Amino acid sequence: MNQRNWWGPFWPLGEALRFLTIIPLPGLPPPAEHAIARAIPWFPFAGAVIGTFLIGGGTAIGMLWSPEVRAVAIVVAWGVITAGLHLDGLSDTFDGVLSWRSRERKLEIMRDSRIGAMGALALIAVLLLKVALIAAAGDQWWQIIVPAVVLGRWADVYGIVRFPAAREGGLGRNFQQQLRRGDFGFATFSTIALVLVGGVQGLIAMGCVWLAAELIGRWWVHDLGGLTGDTYGALCEIGEVVALAALIAVWQGG
């Protein structure tokens, strides 16, 4: 029996989860680049699965320890379950774009697996902001997790679709060439449906994430000539922080 039949029409979700997480997933065929490209529109659904795991873990931690400990545990689990995929992209991106070197040298720096001062600063800033924002949400913490993870992955898809790739033959270029007409629409309508579960606040957060992704993407296209796999990860991380901040601001302001 074809292994893909285990998942049926949801096999792209399985591929998305395999690419984005360390969750064990039996029944999928061996990884292939074209399968990952087909899974890109399902990234927001994968975000909903990740967020659900984080809520479950956060609920268990909150039974034993303070909200601050719970917030730290959620952010640590967030990084672990995703194998630090987007955090790695965040650090590489900021090491490059904040080096103030030539375009070619920036791209070389981003290929270097070693982390520099700006990459470390970006990592610390994102992780601390996530902890602070989740702790600040109080009893509503669980309502902001899933929308934030979903919107971060939508920002990832937006970056792939909206902006040119910086390198020929790179991950971004390959993904763009394999995406089909309607893939971005599927990802966007899925995201709207998922964030609306928590109310209209999710749409406001989505608007904020879109604005951040658009402005930052333009900055990086100007600096790098296009986006790379690392910058997609950085867009995801920044999108998550923007979503958390927007959701809390809307709730507290209301």
C-alpha cells in the first residue's frame, strides 16, 4: 500500500509538519523537495497543530508553577518542537543584513553556520519578547498561542510568494517555481479561518503581521536582492512576535 494513503488528502499537512517540526509522523514517503513545495500552502495548518501542542504543555506546566515559568516553558518548547528551524534563520539573517557589507558579502555571512553578535541579539530579543508577551497575557495566554504560530507560518508563505529569491538554485527559488496558482489563496483563507476562531482580533493581528512582513521583506530585497530560506525563517519569527503583541494590545485596549 502506498504510504501516502495513510494520510489521504491530508498528506501535504504531514509533509508540512515533517518539514517544520520534530513530531514523529509515520506513514509518509521519504522526504522530497517537490513534496515540501506542495506542502507550503498547509504551513498555517501545521502552525495550528504546533500551537495546540504548546497549549497542552503550557496547561500542564501552569498547574504546578507560576505564569512566568509557564511562559518560559512554552517558549522553550516552541523552539524545541520546531528544532529551532526559524530561529536559526533569524540569527543568520540579522548577522548578514546588519553587517553593513556588500550584498554578496551579506549573503556569504548568512551561509555561515556560526552565529555573530547581531544574530545573537536578534535571538535574545525574540525569545525575551515572546516570554514577556505570553506572561503579560495573563489568563488569556492560551488564546494567543495558536493565532501567533499560524500567522508566523503565513508570513513565511507570504515571503515566498510576494518577494523574489536572492539566489538562483536556492531554496526560495525552487519553492517559487513549484508553487501552483491558488496556493497562496488557500494558505490565506485557511489562516483567516483559523485566526477567526478566537474572534475578530485575529484579523487585526493578521493585518499587523502582513504590514510587518511587507515592510521587512522590502528592506531585505533592497539589501540582498531578494529573500532566502533564512529570511523566510526570520519573517516567521518576527510575525509570531508581532501577532502576540497585536493580540494583547487589542484585548487590553478593548
